[in-house]
Amino acid sequence: MAAIKETEERGEFGSSLGFIMAAAGSAVGLGNIWRFPYLVGENGGGAFVFVYIICVLFIALPLLFNEIALGRKSGKNPIGAIRDTGGNKFWQLAGVLCVLVCFFVFSYYSVIAGWTVGYIITEIINIPVDFAEFVETPMYVIPLTFLFILATILIVLGGVSGGIEKASKFLMPVLFIIIIFIAGRAVTLEGAGAGIEYYLKPDFSKINPAVILQALGQAFFSMSVGWGLMITFGSYLPKKSNIIQSAGWIAGMDTSVALLGGLMVFPALFALLPGKDPAAGPALVFDVLPKVFDAMPGGQVVGALFFILLMVAALTSTISMLEVPVSYMIDDRKWGRKKATWTIGLAAMALSVPSALSQIPGTFFNSLHINFFGNPLQGFFGIMDFVFGTFAVIVICLMLALYTGWASKISDYADELKLGAPNFKGPFRIGWMFFVKWICPIVIILLILNLVGVFGTAQSA
């Protein structure tokens, strides 16, 4: 019998490897390869890397266990998962937010992914591109965005085992091969040592509350906790699967890609553009790195591979972002997979247009601005990214930790984690329950208070 039961539309992963690849794919994305290096550059190099790893181990990983356990215990999408485990309408809001976050982030995240497709083409045909000019040209950006969303739709149409699992088993090894090749090329460049030292040797004097909060926010963003992705993928997981082992692989693969992402960027940057400020912000990958590739022997090939890597990383994430609202429509609205996927995918295409146009100075979507709890937000893209890609994700993390830790019986979720992992007992079990009930909520509340400016100037995660 096929692993995906087509009559039920919903589906199930055919193997633990398929789950790990799909879930790691959802975690590994532009956050690791585009966002992580520029945050490292803006927050003190190795000091940020050190704090980030601590945040992944002690905050993001316990929350990852939490979401997968909730998903598998319920066998439902984020809204259904909370409802079917006894959560009232208030707690179900966390599930509603998950579905909304995935849909809205999918729409603007695909714009960035469209940039990567454009850069693949320009690197292959060796045409220098001005990043600012490129993103302000909708006749290029919008069709590329639509093309990328279409690729995501076609994979999700294949279902869990036939589409998502198969695609992830192919895309994730490709991603690792390319990233290891480029990182290996970067660290062997003459003069790369300064970049490696900047990246991997922490200067602990640079650690301050802002750096800690940025690292924590990146850990949430990178590990895909707070999105409902892991609840949804957990719901497709057989009871015999070992959640602890699988989550460990997911976290390890995700963190490895982020660390390798930095090894691609900083050694090459210091070797080939000495004196260039590593704190170049979001434009680091699209503006600075093509110049690095131009100065590198065989740079045209390396540059094309790099942007293929970015596109693959984006695709492994958008597959899961689309799957969350699709699974809701299948579970709760009884839609077929085809209808749900096309409807949500086409709606995301329409919503991606304002995000693409907001990069053009003088347009309505560029001029749009709001004050969000003391955070002045400019442009449709920036508003969407902060409200849904940062703030809502952190609120969801808090609500899910409070729901399983306090509103539910947390031992039930510990029992779920023990299925397939008989060694999850004693101090491991007690430690996880303590972190979900106490440590994670306290840390997340501090992060939210920082985001709304309680500690002074608000710091966007």
C-alpha cells in the first residue's frame, strides 16, 4: 500500500528519513544562508555565532520537540491540533496565527526567492547586476516570483509522500553538496584566515542584550518554530517514529547549514574585498557576494551555484509554508488537495505583487508606514516581515509553550515524545518539561518586551 493514502488526501510520511529531510528542509531556508550571515556581520561576528548556538540548544530545540509532539499526538493541522487536544477558542488562536503566518510569509518570501532565480540567470550569462536597480524592476521581479510560487505549488500538489517527501529527499542532499563545495572554495582562498577568525573566534565583550535577543530571534526564524510547520509535519509522522532523534537531526542539519553559510561568506569577503564592512545588512548576499565571485577564479560557476543553493533553500521552506494552510483546508474544510493547493497558491501570487512593488521608491506600497508598538515600519514588505515573520512567530512560540506547559497536561506530550524513544525518561524528560513550562516562556516574554520597546529602542529580531 502506498505511504500516502490518496483517498484520505491527507497523507503520511513513508519513512523517518523522509520526515527528517522534509522538516529540515522547512527549517533550512533563506534564514540560514541569506539572513544569518548578515546578522553575524551586524552583531559582532563570532560572539553572535556563540550565542546563537546556545539559543538553538536550550530554547529552539525544546520548542521543536514540543511542536512535533503536539502535531503527532493530534494528527492534525495547527488549529485542529489545539482543538483536538482540548484547547479552547483562545488557544486555538495560536493555530489560526500559524496558518496566517505561513500564508503571508510565503507571499513575500517568494519575492526574495524570485531575486535568487534572477541572479542564477545573470551569473550564468555573466552580466553584472546592480541590486538596487534589479529589485526596483517589477517586469523582472514579478514574473520570477510567480515562477517560483508555481514550482512550490507543483510539488505540494504531489501530496506528502509523493510530492513533499520525494522533493526533499532530492533537494536537501543537493543543497549540502553545493554549500560544502562553496565553503571549501572560500576557506582555501589566500587571505581567508582573517574572515575565519572574525567568524569563529568569539569576542565575548561584544555580547550584550541586543546581540542575545537578535540571536534568539534568528534561532526561532531559522529552526521554523512558531510557524506551525513542525506541528503539520509531525501530524504526518507514524507513532513508531523517534521524535527525539529526528528533531536532533533537524536541528543539527539546520545549524550546520547556517554555520556553513557563514563559512561561504566571511572568508571570501575578507580575502577578496579586504576593508569591506561585513555589516552590509540584507544586501550582503545580493550586492556584496557577486563582487566576491567576480574576483574569484571560476567565480561565474561558483556564483551560479551559490544562487541555485539559495533558490533550493527557499524552495524547501516554501513547500512547508504552503502545506500548512493546505492541510487546514483538507482537514477542516474538507477540500481536496488540488483545490486547496491551487487556491492558496494563486492567492499568494496575488499578495506577492505589493511586496515586489514596495521595493520601488515613490510607490504607494513603498511609502506605506505604520507604528507597531513603537516600531516604525516602512513599506509593505517591511511591515509584513516584522508583523508576520517576526512578531507573530514569537507570540505563537509563547502561546504553544504556555498551552502544552500549563493549559494542557505536559506529561501527555512527554509520553508522546517517549513513543519510539524509550530512553526519553528521568532527567531528560524532567528537563524538557521544565524548559517548556518555565525557561522558554520567560525568555520569549523578554524577547516580546524588547520588540515592543520596553527596554528602550525596539530591536527587530
